[in-house]
Amino acid sequence: MAHKNKNKHLPAYNRKTLQKLVFEFFRKRPTQYFNYKQIAKKLTITDLRTKQLLNEVLIALCDDGKLEEEQRGKYKFVPTKSVITGKVMLIASGSAFVISDDTEEDIYIPRKYMNRALNRDTVEVRIWARRKKRSPEGEITKIVKRNKSKFVGIVSITNDNIAFLIVTERNMPYDIFIPSKNLNGAEHGKKAVAEITHWNENQKNPTGKIIDVLGDEGDNDAEMNAILTEFNLPYKYPENLTKLAEEIPVEISGDEIKSRKDFRKTPTFTIDPADAKDFDDALSYKELKNGNIEVGIHIADVTHYVKEDDLIDKEGYERATSVYLVDRTIPMLPEKLSNNVCSLRPNEDKLTYSAVFELDKDANIHNQWFGRTVINSDRRFNYAEAQEIIETGKGDPAKEITELNKLAKKLREKRFRNGSVSFERIEVKFKLDEKGKPLGVYFKEAKDSNHLIEEFMLLANKKVAEFVGQTLKKPFIYRIHDEPDIEKLHSFSNFIKQFGYEFKFKNETEISASLNKLLEEVKGKSEQNMIEQLAVKSMAKAEYSADNVGHYGLAFSFYTHFTSPIRRYPDMMVHRLLTHYLKKGKPAMTNVLNDKCKHASDMERVSVMAERASIKYKQAEFMQDKLGSIHDAVITGVAERGLYVEIKETKIEGMIAMRDLDDDFYVFDEADYCITGERSKKKFRLGDDIKVQLVKVNLQSRTLDFVPAEEF
């Protein structure tokens, strides 16, 4: 969130950490009452901000039913229920942990008490009487909701015509029995999707039916669709909705144009990746008589075409986001909308939702306006084309792009002065042939043309959120990013000292300034990627919420997502709320907004996991013919299982298993991010350079196995 007072001391904890600490404090003293001051003293909380946060946490724990306020200002622990509801997180042994909002601790479920529950299912758990100093344990008594019923695998048909789908997904310990009548034409050895139809108590394996044959194992389309199925994401758009979208008229009526602000004669353009098909944002530029510049940030008006709760809207809500795999985009909306009707293509009248700002030469805002507009983009630029204009000052429209770039740089400078953190990860991309086979690896780095678009999108998102949350004071959807956990930052600070880096902080602004300095210092170094990853892990995760805590990473007190409604459902919700409030509508219900925010955040995380899985697959595929090759690498992770390594040249990741370090018995040291040989005292530490040899590629698990090259 915004850092207004640079002399304020940091709270000792962020909200989530403090909430866990307070809950644990009461759990260990179940019969005692404590007031706010007593708790602060016991937890050695002295600064005013953390005391304020403590008060908010106590209220939140009471609202959640975890504490009760017996007398005014005096709180007491509410014993955990013996039956709780939570989500299954399967582990390699086939046992699981159940994570629940009803308890701060995860419940361990032995394998024989899983009762056919699968990974990420929502279940009821009966908690057993607790044994001393052991994690709580229990058994699953009811499956409330299956996370998924469709699984991908290889069809196996025996000579006796008995068929199974041999499930290739991680975290699915059972194969699926397929009665011959349910094979639906699937042949032995084909990659297919099966849906579980029933699973009786006396059955070891679930029974299912083949619902789709993806193709041959190793075929690019089959493997990409398999990844989507694994993460419970659709790879086809429903035909009925595609047909429905085709009926949406492209033509805009004269009455609709008259009801909007008309920007069609104002110079307007889009800047997007070269391979983009959906253009959901455009910029307009106009010089005013007073010397200021009017900048229009025009966003595709998706909600004009997609009405709340219609069939396309419901599908968009369920998907919540477009999914970006290595070689394809799985759109949130039908192609007719995303690539045609709503896409801000050049030389076509388009309906937009706009944030318009009057800025002086120093990027100070003098006026702002939000509302529905119509535009006609003069030109579509890709980032490289816009970058060339910025660097040479030549081209059409050179003046508009150059001036907007100057303003973007001023906005960027202000943002970093206010405490914004500069996380700019290098993007790894693949050169693919026409069949999707990876031919090479290259890296994408953000340049001024990327920053130009980014800053104006950030400005629109920030100002829309401020307008609704601060000016109108109405319930809204925010993109939030909580303050970092100070304990994690201290651990991070201590760790990077061994590389000769300093990370010191006394207050909020110092955290971001020190972090930015560090991120600049590690650029181009072998440890860059590893230190950037650890820095990200020390920060909270961004998510959607109706409860605003600000966006720490951007240093904004108010922030939302307004600028990408073609590919993100929360942006559509923001457009609808803004329209509702501009028409003097009643406040939305916060609990309803939060339910939708949670769904959007969950789907965003799943789509990111699917994207990473597609990258991992292409990495494995790229390295498949390079067995025995030796590479310079860096250790990016240390675990009980072994060492995670990253090839410097390509940033491709793999693992050295502990069993393959057979010259000594190695002991894992979690605190020091290293493993040490008991006899030789040889250390492998996070960030160390290491030569590795590729010894195994597993396309199915998307993994690469290395050994230290010196061993061969």
C-alpha cells in the first residue's frame, strides 16, 4: 500500500502472520481471557501500527468464530470443532493433509483413512484426540465436493479386453477402470480423457468412461490439452456459446454512439505483442490549449455485449481468466468477441470504457473522467515498432508516442519514489516449429514501449479504484498485495549476505528502496534468477478482494483491475460496478463480491500452474535429444530430495536427486539452504555454480534429472 509517512516504523508482522500468531497464542491458553493490551505485551508488540493491526485481527478472529468476546474487550479461545471441512492436499505416500479455515493447523490423514478422497477435494474430517507434540490427525468421513472428475492418461487394453486409463497426472494415485462399452472408440496406447462415473466402497479403483481421445502420446496438441485437463481447465469452447457469440452484431447503432463520448477523431493507437489477436486497450493523445495533454486510456467495453448472468457471462465467470500456454491461448470469451467484436482493431469504430486524464508536463493530474466512449484506432503497433519510434524519434505518430513515453517515465519515477518495487523477471520463450516442437530458447525483456503501456494501465487501475473506494466510498473489487512478512525478510537478508549483498530496512520505504537496489545489483549475475525468486517468495501474493489493504508492491493505497476485460473476469465486474455507481446505484454486497474474488483468485493460480506446466513440458521436450550433455548451472533450490539446478544459458530447470550424490552421506540444512557431506564436509549451497550432466528426461512428469558433471 502507499507509503505516505517515510518515518513510520514497520509493523513486526503482516496481517496473515499476526493472525496465525494470535490464534496460536489463544490455542495454547484455551481457558484464559486476555484483553488487547495483555496480548500486545505478551507478543512484545510496541509500535502503533501493529497494535492497530492486532485490534483488527482480534475482531476478524471473532467474526470467524475462532475467538469469542466474553466481556467487552476480553477475548477467549473457541475450541476447534471435532468435525471440520477443508481441502485435501495429497502427498507422495498417498496420505494427505487437509487444510481448513476452521483450524490454523493442517490435519494429517493416513492413507487408509482417505476414504476415496482425491487431491483438492473438499471433504469433512473427523479429528482424533490429539497426542502430545504431534500434528492433529483424523479421517475423512465425507466428500463434500469433488475437485475434478476428469483425468488424462494412456488407454491400456489387455488381451482379455479389460481396459484401464493409466492416469499420467500427478497426485492421482488410482487408475480408472473402463468397461468396454465405455471406451467410445479409444484404442490401446492412445492419450485420452476419462470421466469417473462411480466409485463404490468395495472398489479399489474408480469406474469411468472415455469422453475424449486426445491423440498419440508426444503429439503437441494432445500434450497441451492433457495439461489443461490435469488442471481442470477446458480446452474447447462450448459449441452453443460459440454459435451464440456469432449472432452478436459487429455494427454499432447511431443511438449508441450518441450516448457516449466520441474520441474517433482523436489520435489513438494500440501497442501489443506481435502475436496478439485481442487488443483490449488503446491510448489516445490530445494537446490542450493550456499546454497540458489529455490522455485517454480506452478499454474494450466487453460488458456492453456480455450481459450479467447470460450464458456467455456464466461461462466467462467459471473460467475467470484466459489461459496462456507456451503455444496457445485458451480464451475466457468466445473468439468472435475476444478477437473481433471487442478487440480494438485499427480503422474500426469500437465501443470502449475509458479513463481520461488531463496531465501537465510533469505528469500531474489536473482533471479526470470515467465513462463509456467510442474510438477508432488509427494504428496497431507491436512493442518492437513502438520501441523503434521511441529510440529514433522517427515514424508516424512519432510525436504522440514520444510525448506519452516522457509522461510514462515521469509516472514511473514517482511510483518508485513512493516505494514501488521493481520486479521485472526475464521471460523465457520458445521458438517452435509448425508442429509445436521447440527449436530454441530466447528471452524477452521489458523495454520503454512495454513500460509506456504499463504505466498508463497502472494509472487507470489506480484512479478507478480511488474514485470508487475513496471518493464514492462504495464496496468494490480490489487487486490487493499485503505487506511483507518481516521475519521472512530478515531470513532473506541474512541469506544474501553470503553473496556480498546488503538488504537493510528500518521502515516501509527502506524495504522497497533496498529491494530495488538489490534487484538492480544482481542483474546479469549468475545468482540473479535465484535471488529474484527468493525475493518474490518473501513477499505476500497478490489476489482479488473486496477488503482493501492496498497494493504493497506497487505502493498504491487503492488498486484494481480495469484494463483487461477480454481476458480477466474481475475487470468485467469492475466495469459493471463502476457503471452501477455512476448511475447512483446502491452499494454492492461485500460478501458476494468476496466470494467472486476468491473464485477469480483461485482460477488465476490454477491458470498460472498450467502455464508453468506447459513451459516445463517444452523444456523437457527441448532437452530430450541432449542426454549426456554438460552444462554450466546454478543451484536454485535445496531440499531433502536433492538440489534444484538451472542451466545458465537457457534457464531450463532440473534436479540432482540426493541418491545421485553417492560420494558421501549428505545432510539437509534448511536454515542455511545447503546440504553438507558428513565425511567430506563438502557443501552444496543455494546460489552455488555447478557443472551438471543431463542423465534422464521424463516428458510425462515434465522433469529433468542431472548429476554433478565431475562424477563422469
